[in-house]
Amino acid sequence: MANQPQKRKISFSGIQASGDIHLGNYLGAIKNWVALQEQYSGVYSIVDMHAITVRQDPKSLRDNTLRAYALMIACGIDLNKSIFFIQSHVPAHAELAWALGCYTPFGELGRMTQFKDKSAKGEDNINAGLFTYPILMASDILLYDADVVPVGEDQKQHLELSRNIALRVNGIYGNVFKVPEAFIPKVGGRIMSLADPTKKMAKSDDNPKAAIALLDTKDVIMKKFKSAVTDSEAEIVYREGKDGINNLLTIYSIVTGKDIPAAEKEFSGMGYGVFKPAVGEAVADFLAPIQKRFDELYGDKAQLEQIYRENAQKAAEESGKTLRRVYDKIGFVPR
Ligand code: TRP
């Protein structure tokens, strides 16, 4: 109907909560999830089912999931604009993943570089879930008719696979799935390790100084920035080859909202000994209100439980519709 409000487009993304969520996750991913809520209806998830492709301690998985859930809301996921749920609470994900697996050639999965890298490391738990993981990711996305999927560069190939699966199923049965687009941020997409700025900031890093957890205390943040690896020059400029300084300038620019040239100007002529703690201060100031909000949310378990249940319910409704549509096309007898 002409006077009906236009349905907002959908932004979908998921994050694993297998460790502490860090600044790289925030600047590279969560920040975009939050920004996209202005234009899109968000559907966002803590993907605990993806997390078990590597062995998890049950108590840690439960704690990390709940902490991440509260932390993401503290970061700005707005429950009036987005549905935000815990993946294992919504059964359609596993169900659709089974079906989509039957439309995904083995060889296509075998080409996924993340799987190849992980299996090449010769770890002892190369399980089938690690191999079929991109199918579950495709299910996450396709269940909500997502238009855009904000992801980091490392997930581009998985997103491409999701698109291929959608196109293949559409090719067989007609229009079943919306074919999603990746949304890959230009700036902030890659926040690097503070200990080795040629490597991405990662939860899995053995060096505790590599990453700034969003819940790190100011003291810890300052220490980590003061010991951030830079270079042997003395110039605070963004330039090829200055990975450490480039990373610090990027972080500073994002948390303060100033652009890189403005940041360069602000610190021109100063030494790294002044610059590094200044970035630390800016990050600590930026994180303070997020940490405060987290404490409130995480401190009230009854309220938190009510929120995630309500959101799982909403997600189940939306995804249930898609699953029924797919089952119908496939030829399953209606329940
Ligand atoms: N695979 C993503 C990662 O490891 C997480 C993820 C799971 C995801 N499902 C998703 C991201 C759906 C985007 C859309 O980072």
C-alpha cells in the first residue's frame, strides 16, 4: 500500500565471544553495527554455535557469552532499532545450516582460506564443524533476508560463499533468498596488535599486551599503550612502513573523531613518549562510559535474562518465517 511505511533494509552480523572483546573488534566491527542502525534494521548475534568449532570450557563459554551480550549493548546496540540475540537460542540457524549444506559443494568449502590456514597449522581438533562453519554463517545471514553484512576483510570469502549458496538455491527454486552484500569499512577495518603492528589485533594473541580489551582498566590501558611497539624514527606521521605509528594514529583518530591529518598536526614535533600515553588517555576516556553501562547491565542478571529471552523470541519469529519458506520450496511436508 502506498501509504505504508517503507520496510527498512536489514543489516546482519555476528561476533564470537570466545575471549574478551577488544578494541579491534569494536573499531573494526561493532562500531559499524551501531552506525548502521540509523539506516537499517539491525539483526545482530553472539554466535556461540560458531565458537564451539574450537574446544571451549563450558563455564567460560557461558560467562563470555553473557559478558559479550551485555558489553555489546553497552557499546550502543539499540534494542529499539535492532534484534540482538544469542545464536544457540534460535533453532532455525542449525536447521537451515543442515539444509544449506546439501546445496554447498564440498570443493567450495575446501577453498576457504580460513579453513586451509587452520588445518595447515596441524592442530589436533580439525573437526567437521570447522569445515562447515561457513554454511552456518550463510544460514545466519540468509534467515533474516539481510541486505548488508558488516564484516572484516577476513570474512569476505565466507560472505562470498553465502552469496553463492543463496544464488544457487534461488537458481533451483526461484526467489527464496535475498542475496546479501558485504559492508567492509575502509578505515578502522584493521586495527593492529600493539605488540606487533604487522599483525591484526586478536583475542587469540599469546602476548597480553597485543590487544586492549574493552573492559581493561585505565591503568592496564596506559601500560599497554606506553609499551606499544613503534619504530626507531621520531616522526608522528601516517606513512608506509610506519605500522606502529599508523595504527596508533588510526586508533586515536577513531576514538576522538578527529581525522588523521588533524591528529598528525596535533602531535607534530612531539616525541613518541608523549604520543603513546596520549593515545592511551583518549582510549580510556572513550571506554569509560561503555564500561559504566556494562557494569549496570551485567550487574542486573534478571534484567539481562529478560532482554536476551525477548530478543531470542523476536529472532525466532523472523527466522522461522524464512525457514518455513525454504522447507516449503524444498518439498518438506508442513509441520
Ligand atoms: N564468522 C564470523 C567471524 O568469525 C562471525 C559470524 C558468524 C558472522 N556468523 C556471521 C559474521 C554472520 C557476519 C555474518 O568473525
